[in-house]
Amino acid sequence: MKELEEIKDCLVEMKNLSSLMVDLAFSSVMYNSEDIADEVYILEEKMDELTLKVKKLALKAAKHEDNPEKLLSIIEMATINEQISDSAYEIADLVLRDVEPHPIIRKIMHDVEEEIGRVKVNKGSILIGKSLKQLKLPTKIGVRLIAIKRGSKYIYNPTKDEEIKEGDILIAVGSGIDRLRELSNEKGEEGERIEEE
């Protein structure tokens, strides 16, 4: 049944999305990053859309089921994922509302060497058309991509074969976020090179 296949795809995306949102929400507070908090807000809207889609698909699928009550667990799973995303949004909203972080959080922020960032790949970037394997970002500049936003789609934990495209939004963690911004041509300047080993 076509609906069940679509539901499966949506639930997998929702699981990945809620996991990413929790990571980003805590990171936005830890690093006091409005950029990352904004990304959580965008993801929360996407999660709302996916939840509604799953519920509609479950209702369509119920027409063809002998025991439609079996589909209730699908709706419950979608609802639980949405609740997780709502909670992640509430965490990130602390940054957007400029709530003063507790001294413990400030201490953690001071002790953490890594930062998290959202970086757009612009025309002229030397990253365009290269795979993560070719770029070796963790060893060359000290960043690891946790997701790539391409249009309205997210690529979670991108593989080494994933190629960077113009317009991609890279969600990265590490000590070299500023260097990644330079290589991504975020300011629209002439592209640079990554030094060869």
C-alpha cells in the first residue's frame, strides 16, 4: 500500500529530524547561537508539516485496513516525535528570547573548545562539487558536518561520498567554523584553497 510506504519514509525523517533538533537546541544554548536557534525554529515547522502528513496518510490507509486501530500506533509515534521537536524548540527559544544563561551553562560554554555553526555555500566556493572524502574537513580545518540542508531537504550525518553543492547550508561542529565560512565563500569573495597535505 502506497500510503504505508510514505508513512514509513515520513517517520524515518521525523526520527532523524527530532534527533538533530535536540542536538541543535542544546548547542544553541551552550554557544548562545541565534543562528542555530533559528534553524531549530525552521525544523520545528517542518516537523509540524510531517506530523500532519503522517496523520492524513494514516487516515487514507485506514480505508484499506481490516483493523484500522492498528494505525493508531503510527499516529502516536508521529505525535511523540512532534512533542520532542516542540521541546527542542522551547530550549532554543531561550536563546531567541535572550534569556540570560545560568552560570553553570556559561562555565560549560567556556570549557568547550568546539562550536557549532550554520554556514551557507555560495557561488565561487572551492567546496562546490567536492565530496566530504576529498575535502577531509575534520583533519584539514577541524570541523565535522552533522547535517546538510539542501533546499527543503536535510541530509543527516552525511557520508564521505556526499558532494557539496552551491546553496547548501552546512551544519557543522568543531573549532574551525570561521575557516569553513571562508571556504564556503559566505561573504561572496574569491574562493580559497584547502592546503594539500
